[in-house]
Amino acid sequence: MVKKILCALFWLGLTAAPVWAEAPLGDFRCVGSNPGQQKPYKGYVHIEKSGETYTVLWRFGATTYIGTGIEQGDAFAVIFSKTESTNYGLILFRKDKKKGHWIGRWTQPGSKAVGSEVWGK
């Protein structure tokens, strides 16, 4: 009986989201670098809950990107594209609990490199 209880608790721990899990919501400053490049870019990000997903809007001057995000535990993933483009990318974030920032890595189809991005208030 004890084995069954321990097994159930183990599986529950693997499938349940941690109590500290949360998706980013609201407005953030954004700093990042493109895959294979060191020159940083800066902009702003706005995230809203939309049903079970999240709508993510990036603004870099006159350029806008839109994405759809999902959360799982302490991970937040977004597929995104420029509003006027069919090219897309994928970014995966984890929250730095000490600093409160969201730290991500991203790439696009066919790329052999990854970029980085940090969201902070």
C-alpha cells in the first residue's frame, strides 16, 4: 500500500504544475540578441491571457511581432512572426525567480544558432 501511495505521489509531482508556476503577464522591457550575432536589440513586449494560451506582442520601433504562447510548469514557450511576414520562430523562457526576469532562447526554422532574450519590468 505504501508503495502505491509513493508511486501516486511521484506521478502527481511529475504532472502537476509547481505552485510557483506563472506565466508572464502585462508589459515588459525586452533585450536580446539575434542568433549568431552579439549586437543587442531592445524593445517592449505585452502579454495577455487568451483562453488557454497567451497573446504576445513585441514592438521594436516601427516593427511589430505577434505570437501565441503556452505555459507548462516553469516554462513559457511562444511561436512568433512579424505581423507582415510568414517567417516564424520559437522562443522558450524560464523565470529567474531571484531577479523576476524571464530569460529565453529562440531560433527560427533552418537556423543552426540560437538567440537570447530577457524580459523585465
